[in-house]
Amino acid sequence: MNTRNTIILAAGKGTRMKSKLYKVLHQVCGKAMVDHVLTQVEKTQMDQIVTVVGYGADDVKATLGDRTAYALQAKQMGTGHAVLQAEPLLKDEAGTTLIVSGDTPLFTAQTFEDLFAYHEAKHAAATVLTSVAPDPTGYGRIVRNNIGIVEKIVEQKDASSEEQEIHEINTGVYVFDNQKLFAALHQTSNDNAQGEYYLTDVIEILKQQGDIVAAYQMADFDESMGVNDRVALANATKIMRNRINRQHMRDGVTLIDPDTTYIDAGVKIGSDTIIEGGVVLKGSTVIGEDCYIGAHSEIRNSTLADHVTVTSSLLEDSTMASGSDIGPNSHLRPESHIGPKVHLGNFVEVKKATIGEGTKVGHLTYVGNAKLGKHINIGCGVIFVNYDGQHKHETVVGDDAFIGSNANLIAPLNVADHSFVAAGSTITDDLKQYDMAIARQRQTNKPNYYQKLPYRGED
């Protein structure tokens, strides 16, 4: 039975990135480049996927997990040598094999499918994916004869001055007859400027054998962009960001200023949500329908239900239920869970806390390690004091409680339903239902004190 297979080349160090992080692990819109490639390959229903690793092999494996098999290229000796490392896993397969580089994050599954279809229609032994580059410098050139048939692929350093003028370039993506691929790889040599085994040499070997070599020219050159340095990384990120933003808008999301809106690849957004400029949505964030995300908000790995409003605030690893709102200038730290119709005003910080339905935390308040019930009023300047210098402790506040402004709640503490804390109090003892706690020193007035001052403010 014929199978479809893919080899992803991800063994290079990427010295031009000038980074401690291996090249294919640099992120584009929140996802490693090699993960983008694998994600698109997975959409094409492959029978086997093999990723060739070398530098940073353990880190690449940790990123991709068991979604792919792995082959090790212990010494970097060229693309042909890299593909050959997958031979033990694929040599007995009949069918076709796609080869793609792990530093090309912009390719789409549709392009791969189109390439397979063209290859099969031409009954080819090999099909090269090509594109026309405005500036072909650095790319392998596609050399065709006078009737358009591919004669060979010439690498930049081996190209003649005439060949360097060619603008049709090799994108580095191929589909091969699997068994012919590995047979030809054993016939390649490293007699070239780089002293490496080129995968492109397989094309010439197949032609000399009389096999059909085809070339499928894709329309969008940007999709073929390989990332070799930080400039290319920024360009790829911009293209990916525009692609992501356009898709969300087509799906019914309003982006007020797409050019300043930064949405990671894994983010999901419901229809009729409005997102203002300067917003950053990262990681596994999910936003429901009819939400409003105000300018310069940042939301990381958080889930927002429908009808949530975020005004110029930062949310991390948290949830907000339907009808809740936050901001401006507030912060949900990890493990914060905001209930339905909760209001969090300006300069409110919440950390590892659950806040029940209808509770209001107006402004200038810190809520940490706490469980708050329903319909509580939290006054201005309240602090949930949760840390004793060694351990964090929890405060529980019951339904319909009232916490006055500038109160300090010293954990561990239990404030029962329908209880009151007077403004300015420091509370260390539990409150029972319907209690009111006042914990502040009695005011003392000193008569005529002003008259005793040596300086009383006269001109």
C-alpha cells in the first residue's frame, strides 16, 4: 500500500541567529517555527512523520513530543545527509515522501496538498516546490531548459553568474518517490564548494536515470520564507501576524487597528468581539463572543466567557465568567477565577483567588489567596494580607459581606456571610454571620495643639 510520509529537517544550529536557542525553536506568534511546520504537515493526513534532529535534539523533542518520530544527525554534513538519517524508519515504505525544513514556518497545509496533487498528476519521481523571488540571493536556483523542463537545481555558492540572475528559486520543499529518494541519496557526493551532501543532487541523479522531475511553482513567495537570522524572524512574524489577524476578522471579530494587534497562533476568539489597538493575546487564550478588549490590554493563557470587558489590563493564566469586567490598569495574576457579573475596577490586583457572582472590587485593592462569595462589596484600598514571611494563607469571605475601605484582612481568616468590616480596620479574628468588626485605635484630639507649634504657617 502506498503511504504518505514527511521528513522535517530540524538539525541545524542556526549560527546566524546568534542565539543560545536553537534556530527552529525560535518562536513566531507564540509557537516554535518547527511546531508551525509540524502543525501544517499534520493537517495533510500523513502516515509517518520523521523529524531529523541534531543540535538541541532534546529541546526539539520536548517541544514536539510524540507527534513525530525522530532521527538523529549527529554531524551536520548537508541536507542530503540529514534526509539519509531517516532511512531506517522509511526505507521500506512504498509511496511518497514530503521533505520540508523546520525553519520555514509560513507554509500551509493547502500548499503541501497542492504539491502532492501536482506530483501525482505528473507521475513524477520528484517534484520541487518553487517560487519567484524578488531578490533570489541566497536561494538555490531552478535551471530549466528551453521548453521549461527542470534541468537542475544550483546552490547559490555553486551558481554561475548567469545562473545567479535566475529568479525562480528552490523553496527547499520536495515530494519524492520514497524508495527512489533513498536509492539516489546513496549515489550523492560532497564534491562541491561546501563539502556537503546536497539533497538537490538527487534531482540530477533521477533525471540521469530517466525519471520524471517536475516543479510546482507556488504563487505566494512570502509563504516560502526561510528564517536564518533575526531580521527574517521579524519579517516572518509580521506575515504570520497579518495572516492570523485576517482570519479572525473573516471569522467575525472586529480588530480596530490590525497593524498594532498581536495575536498568537493558538488564540481563539468568538464572533462580535471587538479588540482595540495595542492589544496582545498570547498562548492558549480563549475569548468568547461579544467581548470588548480595550486598548493596550495583554491577555496570556486565559479564558474569557461571553460579554466580558477588559480595559487596559493584564491577565495571566486566569478565567473571567460571563458579564464580568476589569480595569483600567488592573492585573489578574495566575489562578484567578472571576465569577459572573463581577466588577474589578482600576488598580485592582488579584492572585490565586476566586471571586463569586456579582461581587464588586472597585479600586486600589489587592486580593490574594482568597475565596470571595457572591454580592460582596470590597471598598477602596483593601488588602488581603496573605503572607507571613514564610507561608501563604487563605482568607474566605462569605456572601453579601461588606468590607470597608482601607481594611487589612490578615490571613488565615474567615469572614462569614452578611458580616461587616469597618473602614480602616485590621482584622485578625474570624467574623460570625451578621457581625461587624471594628479594629482601629480610638481617635484622640489634642486641644490647642496648633498654638504650641513654633512655626504655624504665617507668611
